Amino acid sequence: MMINTVLKKAVTLICITFFVLTISSCSLVKDSKTTDEATYNNDNGIIPVEKINFNVGALKGPTGMGMVELIDKSENGDSSLKYNFTLVGSPDDLVGKIINGEVDVAAIPTNLALLLYNRTEGKVQLVAVNTLGVLYILENGNSINTMDDLKGKTVYTSGKGASPDYIFQYIMRENNLIIDKDVILDYKLQHSELAAALVEGDVDIALLPQPHVTSAIMKNEKLRIALDITEEWNSVMSTNGELAMGCIIVQRKFAEENPDALRIFLDEYKQSVIFVNYEIDKAAELIEKYHILPNAAIAKRAIPYSNIVYLDAQEAKSFLQEYYKVLFDFDPKSVGGRLADEGFYYKKDQ
């Protein structure tokens, strides 16, 4: 099972990164400008793009890992724009900065993006999906190979009523597994506590995200990935959708006033995603350097399982809508009370 999972991961990673590379290369050839040449239009006329203060917020962990090469280029003065990066450990630490306009773009969970769109009455937009599924079932044993194998088991997880909880509940329901009858969900422990319990052998089966999955396996080689929740999600959806868990959002006003600066950022961000997926050793060192993950060893093993991608909003819209509908049906408040309208999805020519 583990070998098949790794092979599937490798094939998926190659396909995704090749696709991103092709699109990125075309975009850069078509649109790229040198810093000296690049300008953008706003209400005050033509202003050199290098004079803009581009404020970027990101979460530590998979959502922010794809940005690390761009962070490093910025620190070394090699980026096309002047960026100010803010890296935080919790989505709550970014919410206020986004609402107050302290960051121009941010890498955040996709459910939070729609919640903020509704809360701010459309002042932010989703620009791109940057992270697909990062959830896995870990097992201290070898009994779980399919969803049906969970019948009669207790699965330990964290965050009752959070997106991962709804995702897993939905997959169970679609596999005809009844919660509290066929499968017991135990929410007592937080991610770090749950990972530690797995390592110590106090818990046998758990739902965890990356990088906690990798960290736990590195500390206890008897642990294994039993189920890839991304694969299970894809198998029950009505279309060939993806489980999109992380994204890039932009302040609508910033996007309207600074389209060239945003375009340059997105081009540089795409290249950073390609770097992270292809240059894993180098990326892992940078991820440790900028404290996105605790150390390079965890980063190196976590990257192939973190599904770091770049997909434009319009390209991702169809499967995002399915994802949001699932969350909305569990609890409308999880996405801010309303499903996304067309204004939520950024268009390059808007």
C-alpha cells in the first residue's frame, strides 16, 4: 500500500509540476518585464512598479511552503518587486491584517478565503489555488487499506467543525459509514498532541495534516499512511475535482489599482512553486531557514505529500464550488453564510 501511494504521489507530482511549468513558461515569455521597465497604472498615473510596497502574508506549513524561493529572492534583493513578508502560525493571526488591509495578498486556507470575501462584502478575491489535499489517515498497524476498513474503529482527529472534519465526514457518508455507529470520531487532542500520541503508541488511527504526518512517521517508523484523503475525496466527487485546501487571495482594490504588480508577483510565485517541487533539497533548507517548518529533514519528506501547486482561480473554480458546497451543507457559517459568486474568483482581465 505504501509503495503504491508513493508511486501515485510521484506520478501526480510530475504531472502537476509539468503542467505548472508549461503554463508558467508561457506566461513569463509573454508578460515578463525587467524591474526597470515595469510600471503599473493607478489613479495617480504611471508609477514605477519597483516603488510599490508589496505586503504578503502567509501561513507557516504547506500553505506557505510554495512561496519560499520568492521569500529568499526578496531577502537577497533578486526579486522583481520589493516584498514585505509576514509569516504566521495560525490563520487567526492573518485575519485582522487582511480585513484591515495590512497585507495585499495572502496565502490562507480556501474556506477562510470565502469567509473573508463574505465578511468584507467582496473586498478580497481568490487569485489562485496553491495547495491541494494535505490530509492523511495514519495507522499504527496494517489493518486499514480502504475506507470500509474503518468500520468498527475509532479515528482520532482534531478540530470538530473545522474543514478537515467536514471533509472526512463527507467522505465517510459517501462510503456509507455512519458516524458513532460504524466509526467513532474522537476530537480530544490537538494536532501536535495527536501526533505525539501516535508516536507513543497511545493512538492507533488518526486523521492528520502535513507536516504532522511526516513528523510523526520520522519519530516512529511503525506508523504508516493508510489512506490518502485527497484520493478518497476524488473518488467520491461527481466530477474530476481536486481537494483544494490552500489558496492565494488579493485585496480587490489592490488588484484593480496595481494589475501589473500583481501579475509580476504571480509569475514569481509560480516559479517559486516549481522550484519547491523540483529542487526539494534546496527548498527544504530554505523552509527551515525561514521557519516555515521546524527543520529541513521534515520539509524534505513532507514536500512530496503536501500537493503544492499553482492553479489560476478560473481554472480551479469548478472544483472549488463543489468543495464550498460540501462545507456550506455542513454549516453555512464555515464559509461566511453564502456560497461564492462570480466576483469571488479573480479574472486576469477584470
